[in-house]
Amino acid sequence: MTALRRLSFLLLFLCLALPAQAHRFAPSLLKVTEIDSTHYSLVWKTPIQAASTVPMRPTWPASCDVISASPAQDEGTGRVISWRLSCPDLGGDGLVGHRLGVEGLEPNQASAMVMVTLRDGRHYQQVLNGEKPSFVIPAEPGSVQVMSDYIVLGVEHIWGGVDHLMFVFGLLLLVGSGMPLFWTVTAFTLGHSITLSLVTFGLFDYPVALVEFSIALSIFVLALELTREHGLVRRYPWWLAAGFGLLHGMGFAGALAETGLPQANVPLALLFFNLGIEIGQIAFILLVLLIWIFIRRPLGPQWSRKLVPVPVYLLGSLSAMWCIQRGLEVLS
């Protein structure tokens, strides 16, 4: 019975926590653009919903003065503020060699992407978090930094997008473990990689609200298929995974567009963002399998079989609620 209590607590926690997190990953973003030898434009976008009462705010060298600031404006799920700085005392290299950062990341358990564009064409990007809230702009940007930053963003995105994780969870319930799971997840990966790349390179556009609703609907359809013992989907699950992977790729692309890409390293950043998503998916699958082993051992095979429908009902209930929520957004 101890294991049953553990399972009940886990499901209760998921029911309470998942709906609130089922939205697109939206890290804070600071864009810094050099206007001339002493002036800079800063644009700061951060989610409206905060995890703490401590505000997040960008920081810059103390010798820079604010000469203009715009009032905060809401854009979708984010809030945007912009400043113009005058920095006559920085020296000949301007911001190079000086520190930029964001206050309030640790209490908000948040991350922020900083993107810097200089007049000579140099581009920099850096992911900041509570452990590393600031960085010094180097003389030359490095590809290694791009790779590490976008792997981190990819992992954060898949773990922050609970709806995507629930689809992967449904695939795990559908095919079990072993090679069928490998091929099914690979098909899902191929599907979302295609649309992620196409949207990132601007080859087509889409209505965001409709895609978010379609992602929720894909999870609901998968939950329905889990209630059937036979059918083409169970025999050929990779077709379902690849098809709905195309939808999820558009959701990934929308989140990546909000964060931005380094113009000098778009293919590299895209590749490692996708790699980060795959690392996050694999880690999630391993975690679910470990939890199942933890629950199944003390229960025995009889109780284990009785508990199999529980996650299916949970998946169906959550996806139905998301469909209603996002359907209302499409109609509004």
C-alpha cells in the first residue's frame, strides 16, 4: 500500500502542476545593439507570469547612462521594455571586455538569453542563469559557446514544454521499451526536426494558436489510441509519431523564434538546439522507466497490470483540458 500512496501522490502532483506549465517555453531575452561608437539600444523581453516577487532586470556597465526608456508593453505572453544607453567612457572597443547580466534569475529559477550585435558584424550570445547571472563580452565570439548555449536551451525547452513531454510519455505507453520505442521516438524526432528547420529558415509561417491547439489534440488522439488493444497505430506507431512530430516541430520553432538565433551561426545553433531537445527526451524516458520500476516492484505483477490504465486516463484528461483551453484561444 505504500507504493500505492506514492503513485497517488505522484498523480495528484502531476494533475496540479502540469496544466499550469503546459505552454510554450519562453525564456527572457536581452538584445543589445551597437548604434554608434558610444550609443547602444537594449530590448528586454521577459514572461509576464513570474515565479517570484523579485523582478528580473538587465544590468550593464556603471559608466553607461540611460538617455531614454520606453514604458513596458505586453506582447503575447511576454513584457517588453527598451532603453537607449550612452557609454562614452567604455573605451575604443565599446562593450567588448565589459560585463552584461540579469538580476533576479536565481529567485525566479529562470534563464535568460543575451544577444549582442556590434556594428562591425560581430555577434555574441550567452545563456545566463542563477549560477551565472552575468558574462564579459569577449573580443571574438566562439562556436563552442554557441553549441553549449543552444544544447542547454534545447534541454530547457523540452523540459519546460510539458505538453511535448506528455506526447513522448504517450508514445512510451503505446510501444513499451526496446527497439519499437527507439524507432517510434526516432520517427517523432525526424518529424519535429523537419518543421523546426523549415520554420527557422523562414520557408513557411503558421498560426501559433492553431498549432498549440493541434499539439494538445495530438496528445488526446494518442490517449484514445491507448484505449484500443488492436489497430494500425499499435502495429505502425512510427507513422503517428512522425505525423504529429511535424506539429510539435512548429511549437519548438515558435519558442526558438522568441529566443532568437545568432545570425552568423544559424545552422550550428539549430543543430545543437535540436540535439538538446533529444537529450531532454531521452532523459525523460529514462526517468519514467525508473519511476515505473520503483512503483512496480513492491506491487507485484497483478497490481501492476491494474495500474496500467491510470496514466492513460491522466493523459486523456490533461489533453482534453488543454484542447478546451487552447480551442478558446483560437476562437478569441
